[in-house]
Amino acid sequence: MPPSRAQIRPGLTVDIVQKQEQATGRLTRGVVAALLTKSPTHPHGIKVRLTSGQVGRVQAVVGTEG
């Protein structure tokens, strides 16, 4: 089960799956810039924008920045 919204905050390093990669499941690692999903949970993961500008759903929290 993907992490809940409460477990994700800006500055955390996370693995996301982007919309175009959902079929392959390829993950992209980056630092959270903003949370885009308002609900506390989502079955496919909370949608975030990374500092790189990429948008996707969080599959795992890797750690803190720095």
C-alpha cells in the first residue's frame, strides 16, 4: 500500500510512478516540492510534484533531504 498523505511532506526523497510509466511501473526518484492530492489516502498513491517539475504518484518514501 502506498504511503498516506500524512507520511509525505515537501523536502522528502520519494519514488514516484509517472502517468506515462504506470503500465511499466518504472519509478522516478526525487524530492517533493508540493503535494497535489488533497485526500488523506489514495489507492494508487498521493500525487506530488517533484523539485524537477515531474508529477507522479508516491510509491515509497526513501528518506529526508540532505
